[in-house]
Amino acid sequence: MNRIAFVRFGPILPLELDEAINYPQTRRNRKPSSHLRKRTNAAKTTQGDPIIPRRTDLKQLCEVSKTLYDASISKLYENLDVWAEDEWHLEKVSGGPFLRTRSKAASLLDYVKAIQVRSCFHHVLKERCLHYKDVGFYMEGTDSARQPRFEKLATSLMPLFDQLREESLRSFSWEMGTCIPSQIMGELGCIQNKQSSVETISLITGGSCSINTASDNSIDLSLFYSLRDISWTGLRSLQEFGTLSCALKNNSKHLKKLRLDFVNWSEEDLDEDEYDNAGNFFAIQVLKLVAGPCEIMFPALATLSLSAVSLENMGKGLAHAFNLSRLSSLTLRHCPGSEEFLNAVIDSGQTIQLSSLEVACGLYDDDVALCAALSTLIKSFQGLRDLFITLPAPVPTLGLRRSMAHHKSTLARFVCRERTIDHDENSLFFEEEIDLLDLSPTPGDRVELDPSESYHPFAALNLECIGLGSTPQLLKSVLLPFTEILTLKILHIRKSGIDMEGPPRTWRGTLLQNWDMDSDDDGIADEDLGAGTDSDVIMAWNGVLEDRSSNERTSNRRRHPRFTYSTASANSFNICEMSRLPPKLRKFANWAFGPDGLPMLEVLAFGDFSHDGRFHNHNRFYCRHTRSIRTPGNVTLQQSEHERVLTFRPIRKNDKEWDLIDRNKKFLEACPTNSIIYD
């Protein structure tokens, strides 16, 4: 939930409601007054949550109270989401519901401070731009009875942008994977010329579109001088790199967040006659760094995320330009030269203060050298809270994990996944990239995973969230320290979505079918599930899936679910669906939530939660089934294994575990296998 802005409306509301709207953070150590506790359960708080936890609840209150309406209307409409109908009809967006408010004395659009034009990225991942669909129109000639899709998109959006108060926007986001109409972001566009005070710009564009690469639909960022946050995925043309360079120069002194994803772009995609290809393109052509000593270019930068951006041959200059001593979050995903950059950071002598570090390297990187650089960097400072890493496999990793002990007082969330090439000629994934489900392939590493060894990598840590791609039997040995360390709340057994769906040439498999975890192919009989013992235990395994999320921002479309939950009842229980859960996986989950397992575990997650729910059909959440736990003292010799009820169940719609999941979305979505688009 987005924080409600700090605005005071005066003493017209009860104290608790006034604080819920305007000062939610001040209520952390306050109890609701007695009269409010009696009137509504919604007023109760948990761990300092505001009285009105969701914007939808506030909206409903406003519909029955003019006082509340007048006090909070500006909060309800300061964030505006405009959704495309679906990924196949990106031109079908509508600002009609918002434009109808113009007839009122005060247009609701007057309160808008942030606009997002959005679409999901679940199915159409290449050639998304509407210009691809308009090719036939341009080849056939102008047809007055038909409007090109891209022009239709601009026509639908412009009335909305035209009605905004000038210089009222503070944030603009285009998350469509297409070119942006020049009327919006071009040289004469309304954002640049009427909303130049924006502080946040986030773009996901269709970089490979031929119209874009021909510079016929250029984005212009040259007049923005107040940007604190720049995010851009899908750059491709020299003009786009040029306008990015201009924006970085104009805002370098106060820029706080920078996220760039070049997707599959490389310098080879550019015409050598158009630029000087000597040296590192990003450093020289975009950042305009020069050889020799470099000054700090971004003194206020706190968050840096680079994906598919080459760092080769300029590691030292980039380390100084980005001022690592101020960074609190660093993400490097598949960036050639990451090892060189990390070593330059170490050698620079800067005081590192990172609280979050994510590094993902490709299969052909120098894995041993990168692990060594990561280990050295992690040992060079303290205070890390999040560590997310993706490595090529096989590679010894226990040395890297032991370096985590340097942050034992702060490290709370850890993700480690390894990718390799499948060399099994009989596999559907032959010569394809897949997850390696063995976290420690070297014999020496296996010995130290023995729980009797004092050097177990997790023995000195107090992790709350762990995400690993591994077989259940190996996971049990890795996690044994947490049977006594009472901190682990979320365990994420990671499996890449593209692996679950099968390689592109087959596109087969559903749900847990491709969870190759050394599982048996045998089915599960009714008695193995505890059937007839406790109907609650077997309810909702793989039943009806519904969208859990409700749009917290003002939107013209229901948001596609980031996570899903099961709403099946005992009557809809399907034994065939349950049988798809690999028996060894079921056995591991029963241990994890059982009396001899992980006592503080609240959520067991399976799957790939990257890219806003792209693989939601494959993902599962389970929690502890409290009524099914049997202590060792309650187990008699006459009871066989299949007579014990399951210790876990799917998470349902209103379960309290969703709060924990929502607070750890960054952890669950970390280390995606690929970019949000494939262009």
C-alpha cells in the first residue's frame, strides 16, 4: 500500500480517523480510544498498522460521510492507474471514467499527482509495440474509415492528459512495452512542456520497434530538471541513449534512484558510423565519463539497478561516478564486467553502506572469480539486510555463504539460485538453460553441509526469509539449523517459470507438472492425504484460483493478480489435482511445518513470483495447519505414516499470512530468470 501523503485537514475528524488519513505512521505506539474500539473492529491495529488499512476501505467510508469525503478526496485521487484492456489490445485504454468528473465544481483530476499507463507482461513479450500491427495499414495506404492502433492509443489518452493542472504531476509511468506517443513524451509533448516538474519517470518501451529505431517517435527528456527517480527498460536507439544522457546530466546532483535495463541490447546493434565505438558505450556515450580520475557524478544516489548493461573496461570510473559510499541498494543483473566493477568498488576504499545487494551473472561469466569478488565485498562492510544472488553452476558456494556471517546481526533475507545447461539428451530441456537443483555440487561442500559440522553456512545467521532452488532432501539438511534458530518465517523453494512451462519449443506442462525434484511418478491414494481424518486438511489444494489483489490505486481496470490463493472447499477437493504434488515435496512440507521441523515457519512458497505474477498459474503458498500438528507424544506405535494428517494447507483469501507475504514481495520477486520483455 502506498503511504498516504502528509497533509493536515484540521480538527474536523475523530483523532483516530484523522491520523489514519494524514498521519498513519504516528500511530505505531498508540492504542485506539475506547469509544472507537467499541464501534468498529476495523479500528484495531496490528503492529502499528493504520486504522484504515486499504484505500478501498477509505473510499467506502467517503461514500457515506461528506466530512470524510471532503477530508480525503485528494488522497484517493492523487494516484491514477490507466490499464490497457489486455496485452493483445494495448490501444484499448479509456480515461472516460475520470474525464466525466470535469462537470463537477472541482474536477477529481485536479488532485492527480501520479499517472501510470500500464499493461501486464505475461504473454506477449516480443514485438508488443502497436506499430507492428499497423504495418498493414501503412502499406495499404490511408483508410479514412480506420484509425491506426497507435494513433487510437494516443487519441484515447490525450484528453486525460490535457485536463491535468499544469505542473501538478510528480510521477509519470509508461509500462506498456510500446513506443510512447509523441504528443505525450515527444519534443512538443504534454509531459515535457506542461509537467516538467515531475520527480519520477518510469518507462518500459518497445525498443526494437522499427519506428523507434528510425527516430520517428523520439522520447525527449531534455527539459526535466527535478527528477529524483529514473527507470527505463527497453532502450534501443541512439536517440534514446542520447536523451537519457541529457536527463542524467541535468539531474545528476539530486538523483536518488536509477534503474536501467537494456534487455538484449548490445553495442553491435548500433551503426558504427553513427558513434565512436572506442571503450565502454554506457560509460562514455551515456554517462560521458572521461579517461583518468573521475569525479562523483551522482552524490545523492541511494538506489542503483543495472540489467544487461556492460561495465567492462570502465569499472574504476563507474565505481567513483556512482558514489558507492552513499548507495543503500545495488542490483547488477547479467551485466558483463560485474566482477571488474565489484573489484573496483573494493579497491576504491569507499565506505560501503549497502543494506540490499543483488547480483545475477550469466552462464558464461567467470563464476569462480565473481564468487571471490562477492565474498571479498561482503566481508568489507557490515549492515547488509538483503542478499540475492544468481550464479552459473556448478560452482562452490559455501565460501561465499560463510562470508554472510559478517552480517549476522542484520542479514534477514537471502536468495541463492544457480543456472546451468542441461546436457541430458533425453531431456526436454536438452541444451537449454535450467535451474540446478543441487546447491553444493562439489564433494568438499557436501561434507560441510552435514549438520554435525560446526561450519554449517547458516549456523551463525538469524535469517527470516530464505529462497533456494534445491531438491527437498538437500533443503532439509541446509535448513536444519533453523529447527533451533527461531527466526525463519518464509521459505521460498524457487523454480523458474520458464522451466515449469517447458522450453519454448514444447510449451508443455501445467501447475507442478514440471517440478522435477526427484519426485516419484506414483499417485497418492486417499489415505495418504489424510482423507476422512480432517476435511480442513485436504481442502483447497489446487481448486478454484481467484485474483487476490484489489487495486489499491485509482484505476480503470482490475489489476492482474500478483499472487493467487485457493478458495476451494472440501466439497470441491480434487484428488487428481492433489496427486500432482510430488510425494517427496509433500513429505518435505509436512516435515517443515511438523513438530520436528521449522517452528517459526509461517509461509512456504513454491514457484516464480517475478514480473508481477507472470507465472501465477504455477505458484503456490502454503501455511501451517495448526489443528493437524501432532507432538511426538501423541504418536502411537500403531499409527502408520499415512494415518497422520498433513501439517500444512494452502493459504486462503483472508489468512493473516498475506500481510507477511506483502511485506516481502521484493524477496519473492528477486533474481528473475529474464527481463520483463524479450525484445
